[in-house]
Amino acid sequence: MSHWFTSASGWELGESGRGVVSLRSTYDVWQVRAACRGPGARLFFPPAYQERKDEREERERRAKDICASCSVQRNCLDYAMSIRELHGIWGGLTEAERRMLLTQEAG
Ligand code: SF4
């Protein structure tokens, strides 16, 4: 497969460029131990409406508090960095913070 597309539900759809598709689960053992599973998961992604700056900061602070107590934070961050996840808070870092980390690692 030359391209993999990740879904939030933990599945990846692969496409080879010749019309061949494949489905694989991205769930690993660490994901079942994620502290963000359940109703609180909505904190980790922006809502459908335009958030005010103070709302976004409060949402991110609450999400990061959950990450700080999560036993699989390192696994989560490694995973998000490995797939260049663009959206949401993973491993205690926002999108912008992960982009900065990638830039630092590249430089
Ligand atoms: S580190 Fe944060 S985003 Fe990652 S699994 Fe734990 S609670 Fe969820």
C-alpha cells in the first residue's frame, strides 16, 4: 500500500494507486489504556463551531490534564508523531506543539 488514511475510530484505509484497497486496525495494546477514552474524548479535538480563544485554551488545558495522568502518554505521542497526525491533542501536545517538535527534530 502506498497511502494510508487514518480514521478516528482506529482503522486505516490503504490504497496502492492501482485500485487495491486494504483495511487495517491501528489499535495497539496501549490504546485500550488511553485515559481519554469515553465522553471526555471530545476535549481532544476542536468542536464543529468556531471556538473563542479562551474556550480553546480551556479545552486544551483540560485535555492536557487528562494526558498528564495517562499511563500511555509516551506511546500516544510516538504514534501521533510517526503518522504525522495533524489534528487534535495527542500525547499531551497540540497540533502546533507537535509541528514545532517535528521542526526541532528535523533541524
Ligand atoms: S496521552 Fe492524552 S491523548 Fe494520548 S491516550 Fe493518553 S489521554 Fe489520550
